[in-house]
Amino acid sequence: MVDPKMKNAGADLVASLFVGVVTMVVGTFMMKWVLNPNAASAKAAKHKKREIKERFGRDIQATNDYENMVLNEVLDPDQISATFDSIGGLDKIKDRLKEVVILPLIRPG
């Protein structure tokens, strides 16, 4: 015959293990989805990837968190309303930028 104390000890062990596993699953869920500091960046990057796909007809494949942060900082040149003429002063710097950045893009080689 089985001792009732042993039967209760077995049930207590199973209950403790069940509670431990549930706690670990919930904790993992919270760490991965709820407390993720990059969730907003990933969501914005997903939207940006969709825009790039529509504009260029090219899909951006899997990216990591760092690449998502960089992707969120990329600007569409059509959305930039400032021109060199709208920037007051800094003529030497504007001329240097045109020489070093703009001209090689317009006339490569």
C-alpha cells in the first residue's frame, strides 16, 4: 500500500514543476515581446522596407536590430525640401559638399 504522504509529495512536486515551467514561459514571453527596447524600431523598419519595395520594386531581406536602426534614418531624397540656396551662409562648405559629394554622383568616373 502507498503511503498517503508520499502520494501528496509526488503531487506537490508535479505542481511545483508545472508552476516553474509556466513562470519560465511567461518570463521568456515578457522579455522577448513586452520589454523589447527595439520593438518600435523594428516596426518602423518594417514600414520603411515596404516603402522601399514599392519605390524600387526590390525587397529587403532579413535585417538585424542595428540594420533596422540605420534603415530608419535613411531619407527618401524626394522628401528633402531644403536646397543649397535655402541655406544661408556657409558658402565654402556648400561648394565643398557639391564638389566632394554631388558631382561624383552626377558624373561618376
